[in-house]
Amino acid sequence: MELKEILAISGQPGLYKYVAQSVRGVIVESLTDGRRMNASANAKVSALTEISMFTEGDDIPLADVFTKIYAHTGGKEAISHKEAPEKLKAAFADVLPEYDRERVHVSDIKKCFMWYNTLVQAGFTKFELPSEAPEEAEK
């Protein structure tokens, strides 16, 4: 399973693995309980590889944030997303000191830690973006 197959669905808690295309949307499987469901075509579905975090410089892909959290925690679960906002901000600043404190909200930090912990529980150890095709990399 690769990070590009992991989806976040607006209005649905947790993360989902892409299973197949259906007539009315996509079939996904929950990473937490393994239940399958249909994500309708009008639902906002985002692959984790398409999401990034605001920093004071260029935006950083979520996969890179997860890699930094993984290195910081030594491959273990991170702080719980249910901790106090001050603790979450401090923990996130330890991992990503250059994050934009005005545009990254506590809800974004909670979601980041929750998703990271879900992925670690599902057995993820590498958070890589899909590599570019060789002809695209040369341009």
C-alpha cells in the first residue's frame, strides 16, 4: 500500500484506502476498521499526496511532514490529537519549526497528528510522494 492510495474524505472521519472505481464514485476501505463504503462522486476526496502544509517559505507536502514526525518519534505514534491546543502547537513546532503559525490552525495540526497515528497503526513506515517520470524530471 502506498501513500498515493490513501484518501481523506470531507465529512468522514479517518483515512481510507482506495479500492476501486464505481459507477457512483469510488469504493474505499477504512484504515481503522476495514469497512468498505462508496464515496459518492460529489464528495470531496483528496489523496494525502495532494495535501500540503503552509510554512514561512514554500509549502511542504504532507508526506514530508509525516516523514519528519516519524524521524522525531523514532517510528512510534505521535502525540494524541486530543491533547490541549498548546501541547499540540508545541509538538508540531518541534517537528516543523518553520510552519506558518497564522495559516496553520489547531484543527489542521490535530488532523495531521491523527492521520499520522492512523498510518503508523496501519503499518506505514515510509511516507513517499510518487516519483516523477524520468522524462518529466529532465524538463
